[in-house]
Amino acid sequence: MRNYFNEIQGLFLVLGLFLIACGGSKKVQSSDSIIWNATTHDFDSIPQNKPVFFDFTFQNKTESPLLIDNVRTSCGCTGTRWPEEAIAVNATGKIEVEFDAKQPGFFYKKAKVYFKGIPGAKIIFIQGVVVP
């Protein structure tokens, strides 16, 4: 009868070496290395049907260029623009947030910023009051 224990042990050894060779111990960057100028902006009172804009800026203090993977807003009244190219180490990047101001009243909206290679999202906020 064959000894399957040695075959299984060899299989795990090969699998472990494969994972190490493929970067299984790769260092994950931290969002703490991204320094934001502000994470909340208050527009105060704004006129209805006149869109407003704000640029959230940040500095890349990670060890490698930083790429914005996606920015998701909490509703269709809020839009975003961000650079497609990577932000170099120690360079500054920006995310433009637009609010359409179609509905009167108080608003508090969020956008989740996702960076490639960094787990989780950074949440930025805009708020204000739309006056008819």
C-alpha cells in the first residue's frame, strides 16, 4: 500500500514555495500614509439649481506611486472627478466633488475613495443648505 502522507506533505511544501514566490508576503500599504488637507467641506448656504464644486487634496506619503481605483458617491446628486494617472511619492493629488443643488434644504453627502493596493476606503464629506 502506498504512503499518501509523504505525497500530501510534498504537495503542501510545493504550494507554500509557490505562494512565497508569487509575493505571498507582500507588504500592504496603509491609508495612514495619505495626508488629507480636509475630509469635510461645508458649502454653507448655496442657491438652488447652481452646482457647487470642491477639491479635496491629499499628499502621497506612501512608499510607491498611488493610484485612485474608484470614488463612489452616496447619491446621484453628487459627482466626482479624479486623475487617472498615479500620484507620485510626496506629490499632491485631488478629487473634485460636485453637488447639483437641485433640492432645497440641508444636505450631507459622502464619497468613498478607494486606492489600489490599500484595503478599505477613505470617506470624504460635503454639507450645506440649498436655498430656493
